[in-house]
Amino acid sequence: MGFRFIIADDHPLFRSALRLAVQGSFKEAEIFEANSLNAIIDTLKEDDEIDLILLDLNMPGVKGYSGLIYLRAQYPQIPVVVVSATETMDVIQKCFDFQATGFIPKSLNLDSMRMAIQTFVNGDIWYPDGFNPDMERNSDTQELILRLSSLTPQQVRVLMMVSEGLLNKQIAFELDVSEATVKAHVSAILQKLNVDSRTQAVIVANKIEIGEWQPES
């Protein structure tokens, strides 16, 4: 059976470039494309036997690290490699802190992308030039990661939707659950994040999403 990939990016031209990079090493690969987080989720609901997800940090339903956090919580068995135009050392480090399998800068040429993808699929480690995996971590980020690790996948999803301004009734409709279930999730989120209100939870969610940086397209 051939390898199976999801390429998640809202720019068709870059999805095409990544497809070429994948096919250069895995000619028989089955490749699914997604232009939003919902499209990724729909694909995984149909079939979660995926070998690797290549994830952009900024597309519909994904702002900063939120999509990465959700996918790692919901599908911990599937490796997720971030592919982004935001290539600062701090951003790369945060991606690894939030359990990305790897990080590929969009500025890489096609051959280098191909080599990186091959390395990840082989289960090996590949780092962008200049990145030091032993760099000192930000203590605030580490504390936030510990809090997030206590959230269930559904709670991560609810937190993301709360940060988008959706009301409990709207979240219940989107997730096909009762409003009481959503309220219970929100209460648990507040407790686990050690905040007192929905507004404070949104502030935490925004920190997760942008992490003091603005991702490029």
C-alpha cells in the first residue's frame, strides 16, 4: 500500500508545489488536498489512515498554532509537519513545543522540501538551517503547553470556536452536540486554563493562535 498525505494550504499554487515535492519521492502516493481546517477534519473523518499531514499555519479555521494543537490532540498517531512562510526561530520552536513532527520553511527550494519530507516519513529528524533544538524555552509558553495538554480534543475544538466569537448554541450546532454539553466543556476549559471567564479564555486562545507574531500568507 502506498503512502498517504494531506496537503493543507489555502493557496492552490503552493499546494501544487507541495504535491510535486511529495510525488518526487513517493510516486505512488495518494494525496488529499485541503484548503481549511474543516476540510482536513472532513478528510480524516472519512479515513484517518494518513502517513503525514503538511499543515500551513494560516488558512480558514487555522490561526497560528490552533490547527496544529487540535490535530495533535485529536489524531496523535498522525505526524504533522508545519509548512510556513513565517520562519523565525521562535515560531519554529513553538511548533515543536506544540508537538509538530517538523517544520519546513516555504522559502526552501523544491529539492530541499522533497528531502525534508522523505526524512520525516522515514521517521528521522530534519531541522531548518540555523535552528537550534536546544535553544532556551520561554517559560510562559511552557506553562501554556502544560495547561493545554490537559484539554481533551473536543475541548480544544470548543476553545477554538469560542475564540472565533461563536455562542454556545452555535458551537452545539456545529459539533452536533447539546448546548448543555458545550457548557460543560466551557466550564472544564476555564478550570483547566485557570481562568475565571469566557473572555479570559479567549485571551488565552489568542495567545495560542498568534503567539506574539503575525503569520504571513
